Amino acid sequence: RPYAEFSIGSINPKDTGIGNVFGISTGRRLDDRLYWGINVNYFKTSYLKITTVADSGVGGINFSTKEVELDFTTRILSLHLLISYELKLGEDTPFYYRASAGAGGEFIWNNENNFLEDIDRTRFFNGFGWQLTTGLGLKISRAGVIFADILYHNATARKNRERNERGLPTFQEIDVSGFGARVGIN
């Protein structure tokens, strides 16, 4: 029997800071407890560095003059193969224990606008990642379950695999590993 799952939550990756994540999974039931499928997550976080350069007031109205120094946005698209487990917590209860493990590709875009150094660039990273989740589900209909999960996402991605002037390999790396939480419907 096929299934679909939609989720929303937040993750706090090491090198980017906390942001929102939206996910969709689809797949098939293997037996009464196991499912396999494909999971797609989209994560976004932004950082804006604003400095107050002047405060003034006229006629009892106060206002500030501010300048934007840095505008930085990170987006992550994760495409994982997924195995999921659900166990009903007793015959007469609508609650389920849930767990999943997934692994696959991580595609990361950084948009940086550094006004102080006049830098406007987009960097692309890719690599391998995996994710573990655990949580509780509540049956709300014959086939529907709402859920709350905690998760750990692990991924380190690289770009610019080159050699320096001494002939040594160099690259840029971003660590987007971190803990998070999500809620959704299955």
C-alpha cells in the first residue's frame, strides 16, 4: 500500500544556524511495521547583519538610521532513500512509536551579499548525508496519522576541489549536521 507524508519543522545545522525545513516522503508499505520510500527535504535559513549608525528624534518621534552589512541565505535540498518503522503502542491506543533512517544526496546553495567587501556570490556545495528520526504518531482516521518527531541530520558537503600553487588538493567545506524537530501528517 502506498503512503505519502508531509512535514514542517526546524533544524539547527552547525555551520548555518537554525532554519525551517519542509519535507515530503512517499513510498510503499513492506509489512505491518516497515515502509520504504523517498524523502525530499527543503531547508532555508537567512542571516542579516544590520548596524545602527545614527539615532535621532524630531518632535517626539524617534528613528534610527541603519545599514546592512551582510545578507546571507542558505538553502539545502536533501534527497534520501528512506526506511521507516511504526509500532502501535498497545491494542486500545491510537498512539504509534515511529522511527526512520535515510541516506542520500545533499545539495546546498549559499547566496552571500557582503556590502562591506563588495562581494555578491552564490556558492554550490554537494555531498552525502543521512538522517535519523524518532517520535510519536496519533491515529486520526482509518489511514491518517499526525506525528511529532525529533531528528538528527548529518551532512558535510564540499566544493572547489582544486590544487593550490604548491600542488596540494584544496576545497571548501560546509557542515550542515544538527538536531531538529518536525510535525506532520502521514
